[in-house]
Amino acid sequence: MKSAIWILWPSFIVGGIGEVLFFTVFDPQELYLFGEQTALSRMAVYTIGFFLCWAFAAASSAFTYFLQRGSRQINR
């Protein structure tokens, strides 16, 4: 449980910062998906964007946690 907290909490913060930075530059109503404008509301685009940022940050944190394992944990 402690490792999940170590991975998810920092990635939550980074996901929030990433979303703020991304949507400061881009307007959700002007985003295109597969060549067509999205039919989603702004709140839906913000929500999806946050969860994508959070997922990428969580994957990065999980990979870092995986690489920091000691020799005892690897050789069990």
C-alpha cells in the first residue's frame, strides 16, 4: 500500500500541473481528434486531459520505483 501512495500521490500533483500548463496554451474547443473537432464539452476534455496526464505521470513514477529496487528484492 505504501508503494502505491509513493507512486500515485506525486503523479497526481504532476498530472494537475501538466493539465494546467497544457490547457493554458490550448483551448479544449479547438482540439481535433483524427482530423475532426471534438464534440465533448470543455469539462469532459479537462477531465480526460487530467486523467491522461495523471496516467503518464503514474507510469513514470512506477517505472522509477521499479528501477530503484535493491538486489535483495530482485534476487528473491
